[in-house]
Amino acid sequence: MFDRSLHSSYTIIHESRGTMNRIELRDGGILLYDASFLPTELADRYFSAVRDECAWEQKPGIFGHMQPRLIASYGDPGVTYRYSGIDNVALPWTTTLLEIKSKIEAIQGSYNYCLLNRYRSGSDSMGWHADDEPEMGNIIGSLSLGATRKFRIRHNVNRETQTFLAGHGTLIIMAGTMQQHWQHEVPKTKQLVGERINLTFREIASSNRC
Ligand SMILES: O=C(O)CCC(=O)C(=O)O
């Protein structure tokens, strides 16, 4: 693994390639990271298929503002994921999404839902949050396709921050107690970056099914 200190002593950039790295976080959080989980040609194919096949929409977030990105929602029949007061009802899995899901399940987890986020440019982003809804399983598999963006995590109490580069084919798996003790974000960037699509595979408890 290659760790490089950035501007603050609390920020680390992780850029490891080709192997699944296990990072033990404070208070029982676990983060698995492989910068190049998918070969480029396969990541290219998945990027085009997911961009062209999925039903993208822009939805309101908290305070009624539109979320600064597009989203799409797929999963097993009847699964709904509610966050920021908005219900996201899963559309039926596409063949591409099922193929990606099985690749990630071969590493860790078992998933019945996928939330997709599409960042059209550097102005699109995801603010600090944790996926800590009671119905959410603790293992979340997150695959990135397209432009490289920063994926940052921050400890809730001591504010320790780590930065991971999420590029074309990067897999990050969040596990352990990470959602209880850490938040994560994808910040805006002023750099000229292309589109990025992120897929987070999750297990939503059956009480949240319609
Ligand atoms: O785009 C990403 O890498 C993060 C997505 C995310 O935080 C989420 O779906 O909860």
C-alpha cells in the first residue's frame, strides 16, 4: 500500500492497486480498498452499460434542495431504501447490475439493493453522512466507475480524516462499525473532471420492504 501525507497530518491518501487492502479504523470500523478491482476494459463496459441502461433522476434532499447528482435505485422485488425523507423504490435488477453484484459478493457481503449516484461534473457531490439507518446491514460494497474523485472519511469525535482515491474500477467495502463512528463524503472539485458513477450495494432489512 502507498500512503502519502497530504496537507494536514490527519489526512492520508490511499492509492493501493491490485489487492484488497484491509484498513482497521478507530472504534471498530473496517474499510476494504482495492484501487483497481476491475480491469479497465471491464470497467469501461460497465460504465457505458450502467450510464445508458439505468433510470436516472434528480431528487430533492434535505431542506427541499435538489441533490447535487443523479440517482437510480435497483434491487430485489419490494425493497425500498428511505433516506433524507425520500423513498427510493428499487427497480428490478438489470443483467449488468447482477453481474457486478456477484463480483462484489465474491469479496464480501450479500446484497439486495443498489443505490447508484451519478456525478456529472466536479460540481456534483455527496455531503458528509453515514449510512446508519437501522434497517441497513453493516456491509456496504461501493464500486466506482469513470472519473477519479476523492472519497473522504471522518471520525465522528476526533475528526481524524482519511482520503481514498476512488477511480475507474475502484472497490471500497465499508464494514464493521464504520457507519456508527465515521462519516463519508465525495467533495466537490474545481478540477475539470468527467462523469463518475458510483454503485453502493447494500442489504436492507425486510421490515423496510413494501
Ligand atoms: O459516490 C461515492 O463514492 C459515495 C456514495 C455514498 O456515499 C452513498 O451512496 O452513500
